[in-house]
Amino acid sequence: MESRQKRGIKPRSLRLQLILGVCLISLLIGAAASAYTFFTVRNETQGFIDEELHQIAAVVINYDMLIPKRWEGPRHRHERMFRRMQQLRRQAGLGGTDFIPDVVRLPSLSDLSTQRFDIVIAPLIGRAGDEIFVPLGVSDGIYTVLMGQKRVRVVVSSKLDGQRFMVARPLDSVAGISHEALEISIAEFALLFVLYVSLAVLAVNLMFRAVNRVAADLRRRTENDLSPINYEDGTVPSELNAFIDALNGMFARIEESVAAKQRFIADAAHEMRTPLTALSLQAENLSAQNLSPELALKVRALQQGIRREQRLMTSLLTLARLQHRSKPVSERFNVRDIFIELLEELGPIADEKEIDFGLEGEASLEVTLPRAEFKTVIYNLCSNALKYCPSGGQVDLFMHFEPAPPATGTKAFTGGRLTVGVRDTGPGIAAEALSSVFEPFFRVKGDRERAEGTGLGLAIAKAAADRLQAEISLKNRSGGGLEAAFFLMC
């Protein structure tokens, strides 16, 4: 039980597995694409910053920009020099009093955090108390240093006179741009994923239409239709060829087995008819003799038994013929003619039991159908109704035709639904037995005492209806009795 439950956890639907697999693959690809976008944008942004810092360092070198050489403590030599430059700029009218503060501070990497500068150009030697110390012997190049919780990108370079300096910029912008790109990528992927899942479900459903079509064709088949499934027209995916070949092979084996059983039944029934006919003739000759009442009674019982066996053999041959897969031949006839023939053939049985056997309503309709099979269905339904209907009851044939609506652009009706059946006032059939009465030799409990029969009448009717591609049904009437009908398109 536990292992069965564990197996039940896995979805059995191939369609669901395919959709989940496609969605999982797209999810992994989307996650990988988002991660790739994040790292690509981060590397490109950092490369842009590196290029920017190198260009600024090149400007400082090429234009020999003035940078303090070192920190000189309380003598403030460089501060006095910067203050002197301020005075010269004021005298030349190149700047106001707010261009350089009265107290000039030497630039340092710490200004990135204290002054919140984006870019800082500073001497390699920093001020006392700076957050970071860069060794004097560090080689020229680009580095990433950590100032508190902030990552800083630093370019160490040397001027033509040998003075060394730094150009620095925090990497906060890199992280911001990278995370923004990641968020945009995830948002775009989420929207695309929803669209992708919808399209994947639609595509999988479209792909499975061929499978559903094959399944629908198999469901519409009758139990005697064992013809192979045709997939050579290209409407079935090639992946199903092996499965369809296996089904066709199974159909062929079943058909061979059924044909062998049908041949056996037909041959056995045929072989039995000859001795039964001989026995019937002998019994008839014997009954013509001057027999005692006791022997005459036994001869009549013998004749009844022979006739019952002859009816059984005839029914078996009829059932075997109807179950044969040969295509029935259609012909043009009027339904009313069939009803008249049945009234004449079964009329004596109805008269013997004083049953009102007739036709309900108008039944004149020209159809093109297999006439023999059509009559066989009605004959056996009527025979079954007359057999179980009590004396003084009523059995009526009926027909109803519902025309199909005209096709688009035309005014002519093209065929329709034909309903043909029999209504009786008999005892009906128990609800639990309605689904089993079409099986050969099935008899409802108590039938053998109420009526004589072979148990093949409704089975023959069902086989004939299958050859007509008709649907046959039995329904107990609310007022008592049974309604047996079959429906077909014609």
C-alpha cells in the first residue's frame, strides 16, 4: 500500500509531465540568464569605471595637474601654496571666494566617505587619521580596496616627474546598476515565463490533439470493429507509430481468435441442423402413426424439443453471420414496408396471445440502409416484446425522424436522426439487468418459467444494430412495460 501511494505521487499524465518539464527547463534557463545578465552588467559597469579612472589619470599626467606631493604636518606648506593659488585666481578674476575654502584641505581617499565625492584625485600619501592606508611601494595599476563597508576602485599612477597619485571612485554605482539590471531581468523573465507557460500549455494541447483524435476514433468503434488504425496519412505523429503498430497487431490477433470462434459456432450449428432435420422428419412420421395417448404425448414433447434446438441453431447461425466483418449492402426501402412485413410474420403469435399488435403513428419514410440488418433488429425487438407481453396486452411499432438542419448556404435537408422501436405493456426488465440483456444466452431470473426462448434474440438485435452503426437501448416505461428502440443517422 505504501509503495502504491508513493507511485501515486508522480503525475501519470504525460501531458502534465511534458508541461512541467518544459516549464522547469525554461525556469532554469531564465534563472541562468538573469544571473548572466547580473554578472555581465556588473563586469561591464566596472570595466567602464576602470576606463574612466584610467582616462582621468591620463589627463592628470598629460596636463601635469598640481597635486600635493606629501603630507607635511603642522608646517602646512602645501596648504599655503594652495591658498596662494587661490589668491592668484582671484586676482586674475578666474574664481570667486567660494571656489576654494579659506582653509584648504589636502585631498584624500577618505573624502569619498566624509565629503561624499564621486571621484577623488589624491596623493599616494594620505592624511593622518585616514580610513585607509595605501603602501608607498605599491605598483602602478588598478585595485579594489575596502573602506568601512564601501568597496572603492583605485588607480595608482605616476606623473612624468615621478610623483605618484591615486584616482578613486566607489563601486556603489556598480552594485546599484547591476542590481537594477537584475531586477529588470527578473521582472521581464516573470512576464515572459507567464506567457511562455501559456504558450507551452497551448502547444502541448495542440500536439496531443492527434493522440486525442486516435483515442476518440477508438471510443467510437463498436466492439466488433477490429480494423487496423491507419496512420499513413500523416495525421498521427510518428512517435505513436510503435504504439499503433502494437494496437493493430493486437486487433489482428483478436480478430483471428474471434473469427475462429465464429467459424466454430457456425460450423457446429450447421452440422447440427442436418441431424435435427432428420430427427424432425422421423418424429413427424412417428406422430402420423396410430399411437397410444401416452406415446403421442411423448412424441409431441420430442417435436417441441427438436423445434427448440432448430431455433437455437438458426439463431447461432444468424448471430455468427451478423458478427462477420463483411460490409453490409445498403438498399433503398420504405420503413413502412418493413413494419407491414413484421405485422404479417408475427401476427399469428400476437393473435394466439390476443395481443393488440399494431403501428403507432405514421411510419412512411424512404431510407437507404442495409435492409436485412434493419429488419433483423426490429424483428427481434418485436419478438421479444410479444414473448413477454401478457395475454390481452399491447405491442406497438413506432418511428420518429428528426431532420438535420440544412448546411450553411443551402436550404436542403441532408439526412437526419431516425428512431425506430417497439413499446409493450409487459413486465419490463429489472434495472440491474438492463445492461446485461444483450449478452448471448443471458436470461433474466425467472424468464425460463415465464417464456420459452434461446437467450439470443437481443444479442442478435445488438449485433445487427452494430452493423448499422446504430445505438440500441431499452427503457422501462413509467406506466409499465418496456420501450426498446435504436437510433441511427441516415
